[in-house]
Amino acid sequence: MRMALGALSAALITCSLATSGAQAQSPADGYPNKPIRIVVPFAPGGIVDTSARVIGNELSKRWGQQVVVENRPGGNGFIGVMATVKAPADGYTLLMAHTGEFGVNPAIFPDVPYDLDRDLVPITMITEAPMVVVVNGTLPIKTMQELLATAKAKPGAVGVSTPGTGSINHLVLEWMNLNTGVKFLHVPYRGGAPAITATAGGEVPAGKAALGSAMPHIKSGRVRVLAVTTAERSFVDKSWPTLIESGIPDVRSSIWAGLFAPKSVPQPIIEKLYGEIAKILQMPEVKERFAAGGGTPGGMRPEAFAAAIRQEAASLKKVAVAANVKPE
């Protein structure tokens, strides 16, 4: 009997140790042990590509593994996003995307081949920057209220440049129209640079531009900032009011970049990525890099980031439907 009890006790101890060892193991324990790629659905340059390279460079230093940025432009971001969705869910393929892929595309395209909740896991916002409403520097208009009054007196006659039909800039312009009863004339260009140049040169009286794109023209005095689109004023110049402060209710938006992973990546790997990136975003040199383009670092937790995207997407969808905005 003693021998039987002893054997049973030994077996239970062995089982307990085995179970304890299994519980101690985590998918994140050996991660990463090979190169990571960050897919960018755009050509090199711009906020998304820059964000990927800043984060990738710092992760490489911390983990001793190469992080490769892979640019997959085309198809309104569909190509790059789907390349990530179809990749193995092991944490070695990530996606750096922005407002367009998860806020704008679902709002204006009838058939988007991916779905945020179904196909991807948001890790964190990397950076965000406001758009600015500007006017040509030679005009006497000094405030957003004055611009609204001018447009109200001449419905459909006051032109506002944007980087194109269906851009986040265009949707926010239509949002302004809907929430004020004012009708601006949308003047689309093929890209942010020609759009802001048109306003700076007097071709179009006003513009809705990313702060980074507008900065050289703001500094030269060729355009004047009337308002920022974010909920809070920009650190670049605290004298610039928000749209809400300027009497345009509920209109708030930004141009952000964020990191995502395929849906089934184990949660411990998501948490490990988030933890490292949150630390990277607090580095002074990283903050300075984003600040150069008018941006601030992100760092919100995955669940908060996902909730923010859903809220933004719902708002933009309502605007697109109400204003009948269609893709080019």
C-alpha cells in the first residue's frame, strides 16, 4: 500500500510540474526569433511609411532582429492590407496603415475586401496630426467664422482645395457643410502637394490640408490657418482654434498612422509588441521626428485604438452617405 501511495504521489508531482511548465510557456517567450516585415500600402514617403521606418528601426535595435518595411502601394490601400490579412498569424507580418484604410475606404467603397473586426487586430496608434483649414494669405479673411459667413453669402462659390474626391480631407469638408448648412465648393486635386499649392498660389481661396503638407506655406505666409480639425489645439500653434471652438459642432478628425496584425496573432505577442512600441513612442528623438510633421505620438492600448477607429468609421460613413460621396 505504501509503495502504491508513493507511486501515486510521484505521478501527481510529475503531472503538476508538467502542467506548471506548460503554463509558463507563452507564444511571446521566443518572439521574435526571425525578421519581421511591416507592410505599408503606399510608396515610400509620407506619414505611414515614415511611421513604419521609425518604429521598425527602434524595434530592430531592441530585439536584435531585422524589421523590414515592405511597400505595397496601389488599389486604394487594398493590396497592402490584403497582403497582411493573408499572411500567417504569427506576428512576423504587420501592417502600418492610416485613416484611409479603416475610416475612409469603408465609408465610400461598396465592397471593401477586408474588415477590421474580422481580419485584423489593432496594436496601437503610432502618431496623429491634424488637418488645417487655410485661406490664401492675401485674403482679408482672418477667422473661420468669417470664412463661413463668406461661403454662406455665396453658396457653392467659395472653393476649398483637397487632395482628391473621397479623401479624408474631402469627407471632413462635407462634414462641415452638413453641420453648418454652408455649402463650400469642393475643388479636388491629385494629391496633397498640388492642393495646398493651389491655395497658396491663389488658384483656390481656401484649402483643407494635412498640417505637414501645409507647414512650408504657413511659415512663408502664403496661407493662413483658420482652424484645426482635431478635438484639441495643435502644439505647433496654440492660437489656432479647433473647428468646434469655431462654431462647427461635432466635427473632429485627424490623419493618423497605426500598427495592425492579422486577426489570429496570439494575444501575448500583441501585448509584447504594444509594450515595446509604447516605450518607443516616449523616446524624445521619436517625438521630435513626428513633431517635425506636426504630429504627436500615439500609444493608446489596442482595445482603445480599435474603439476609436470604429467611432471614426461610423461618423465618416454617415457623412459619405448624406453627402453622396463616391470614390473617383
